[in-house]
Amino acid sequence: MIDSGNTFLGTGGESIGTSSYTVADIWAKAYDWDQKGYVMTAATSASLDGIIGGHAYTFIGAYTLSNGVQVFKLRNPWGSSEWTGAYADTDPYWTSNPADAQAFGFVNKNDGDFFMTVDAFKSHFTSMAFNYDPTNWKLSYWLARGDGDQVGTAGTTAYCGSTCKRTTFNVTSPVA
């Protein structure tokens, strides 16, 4: 996962296997990377509890809720198929704690965004990776979140079914 990110983004980074780290170590690394603004991803191997096996997810952030629970916010790039465990969209925590919901950008919608505890992350994700600080990139934008709502034709990607949209783009460079 990190090799393709390095090639595509032109930056270095780090990838770790979650089985080699404690929950506390995973939290510390993810929180540090998030605070530094690194582009982060996570990968799975098995389908379970709404998580798609053999799939990459965007890592959006690492947060401590008002009840002290540490959670990660992730996004399925398909824009659907979300985590169904603790702190998922249907968890009553979010309606009981509207300040947290607002502060961390919670929306009860099948949009691909979801929250999960660090323990659940460790048991459902096999690796996580980051690319170093992208502030020196020449572009002021990249791919927009939610672009599947506006671009592409449903069902044109073999892996994501009838609701998925396929976004295509070309990358050009004057460097040979």
C-alpha cells in the first residue's frame, strides 16, 4: 500500500502491520501522524462487521471523545459499506452526545465515513500507512471527498457494485 502511495504521491512514508503493535502504540502513531497532517490509509484482509476484506480505507483522524474513548475516523472510498460495531452510525452514543457528534463531524448517513475504537481497528485492519507532509505539493487540490456523487457511472467498477461511481483522471508531468 505505501509503495503505490509513494510512487503516486512522490513522497516517502511508513507502513506498519497492526499485529506487530499494541493498541496504545497504534493510537500513538496514528495520533502523531494525524497531528502532522500526513495523508493516511489503512488496509484490511477479511470482511467482517461491515468492513470489506482486501480493501484500502482513507484514515481521516484520531480523536478522543468526551467519555475518554479513543476512536479513529475512517472512510471507505466507495462512499458506502461502513463499520457496524461500536461507535458506528447507528450507535446511540452519537445522539446522546451531540457535542461530540458536531465536534468530530459525525453524520448518520451511509456515506463511507465511520468511527471505530482503536481496539476494533487493530482487530479489523492489518496495516496502516502514511505519506510525509504534502504541503510542498504544487497543486492546491487533489481528489475531492464525495466525488462519486457527481462523477462517473454507477456500477462501472468491478468491485463495488451498482451504487459505486468510478472517477477517472489523468496525471501529467513535464518531467520525463
